[in-house]
Amino acid sequence: DAGALPIELDVSKMEMGDVVELRPYEGKALKNGEVIAEFKVKSDVLFDEVRAGGRIPLIIG
């Protein structure tokens, strides 16, 4: 409800302090330009909720 983007992905190739680039529309996580994990957002509506700042603001408009 808070407008966060929940994702689940394999973090085995990540270390503490890594700078990771997330590309949610592509479903990829990159480190140093290399794809280290792939994921799928469970619903495309989540992108709308994030843009609106949460589910309630999206519903209210």
C-alpha cells in the first residue's frame, strides 16, 4: 500500500556493499553491467501503484 516495488530474485551473486542496478521493466539486476539475476514482477499493476505512491492513491486517483 505504500508504493514500494516488491521483487523476488536470486541474491547469490551479490555481496555486501555491491552497487546493483535494477531494471524492473526488463526484469534484470546488473552489477558492473553484467546481468547477475533475472526476475519477473508479479503484476504490471505494481508499476502503476509505485507511480501513484501506493495502492490507495491509485484507486482514489
